[in-house]
Amino acid sequence: MVVSIIVASVLAVAFMAARVTIGTRGVKGAIIAMFVKILASLGFIAIGVAALFSGVTNQKAAAFFLFGLVFGLIGDIVLDMKVVYLKQPEEGLYLSCGMVSFAIGHVMYLVGLIMLLGDKITLPTIGICVAVAALLAFGMVYGGEKILKFRFGKFAIHSLIYGFILIFMGALSIGVCITAGENKPVLFAVGMVLFFLSDAVLSMMYFGGRPRDKALSVINHSLYYAAQICIAAFLFFI
């Protein structure tokens, strides 16, 4: 486990270096950075595969978490195509498809969590998490437009739905830890919080008019890869 995490972390750092250097040098540089990103994403998938074959107790739940990581890889590729086609007609399509891919990944995580701890997830917990997710997602999208001057435009509904799914998963993982006294999903919950923070920074880039901000790019990807590595490492404890 330790070796795979170190390798995944090194690949993530290599990608971030590529993104802020050659990745800013036109279409060719962006494509090269995209392929480095694919390698970095394969790093956290490798952690999940290693966990799956290490003899986990609940292999079905672990498989769904692994599916979630794979959809994360697909989302990585699609969103990087958005960077390649920045300010071109294809950009919007890649952004939409990237959101869909990551949303499906979070649904896979939800199925895995239910299969793992379904008896510990109560209706009151679900209700509270739905309310929290709805309020925060609405606040981030519409509050972001009014207060931070974000420009979601035609992606407002997309962002609202995706934000709800992401926040709900984070809230549910934290809620199960609190209400059921479960320690098992703590690492997953940490990963989901980091995921949320990563996407919050990404919103600043995509909708705040700073798509090529190098500092924000490093922060975003640091949070994102830390999140995915936490989620992948969580599989060893299923």
C-alpha cells in the first residue's frame, strides 16, 4: 500500500509540474500535460486495484469504489480536453461531459458506501445530508454569482446538480462516522472533503475567469490527487 501511494504521489507532482510549465505553451503543450495527467490518474487507480487484490472483506463494495475512481480518470481526460480547446466551441461540451463523468463516479461511491454500511445509514441522516447538500450547492452557485461574480452562465444547472451530488456524498460519509460511530469510512470522508475543496478552487478557475492561473492549478490538483489517493487507500480497510 505504501509503495503504491508514494508512486501515485510522485506521478501527481510530475503532472502538476507539467501543467504549469509545458501545459501553458499552446495546444501541443496542453496535450502533453494531458497524457501526463492520465499517468497520474492511473496512479490512484493502481492503489485501488492493489487493494482489491489484497483480500478485502467486501469485494463488491470495493469494486464500486474502484469504478468511481475509473470514472474519475475519464473525467480527468475530458476536463483536460476542455483546457486543450479553451475558448473554442468544443470547450463547453468537454466541461459538461467532465461533470457527468465525475457525478457518475460519486454515484458509484454512494453504491459502494451503501453496500458497505447500508445498515448504519439511517433515514434521518440521509434527510439531513440532502438538506445540507441542497443549501450549500445552491449557495455556492447562486451566491458565487452574486457575491464572487462567478459566471456560470448556461452551466449553472449543471454545476448545481453536480455540486449537490458531491456535497451529499461528503456529508453522508461524515454523517455515518458521527451518527453510527463508524471509523471505517473516515479516510473516505477525508477524501470527499478534499474533493469538495478541489472543486471549489476549480470553480474559481473555470467560472471566475482564471482558467490558466498557475497557483490555483497547483492548489486544485494537490487537493484533487490527495482526495483520490485517500479514497483509493480507503479500499484497503473495507
